[in-house]
Amino acid sequence: MTDHEDRMIRLEELAAHQAKVIEELSDQLAEQWKAVEQTRAKLDRLTERFLTLEEASLDAPAITKPPHY
């Protein structure tokens, strides 16, 4: 085998390895994005719930001290 053939084989192996790594990273990125979207949706629901509870508490009567204080 000549030096050029050896070099070509190493380059092909490197390219195959990098393609596999890129595919794995892409899959991981897709999973992370899914988790971010789920977290964002949960945060939106919690924010809405908090605002609803906050509005309800504004309508509550003021807390006053009992007369015996």
C-alpha cells in the first residue's frame, strides 16, 4: 500500500467517525430541544396559574387585627 492509499484510508475513517459523531450530537440536540420546549410549556402554565392566584388574592378582604388586640 502506498502512502497515498494509507492517507486516503485514514481520511475516510476520520470522515466516517465524524459523520457518526455529528449524527449522535444531532440526536442529543433534538432531545435537549424537546426538554426545553416541555420546560417552557410547564413554565407558561405555572405563570398563568400564579397570575390567576395573584388576581384572586387581590380581591380578598384586607387582613385586620381582631378587636381583642
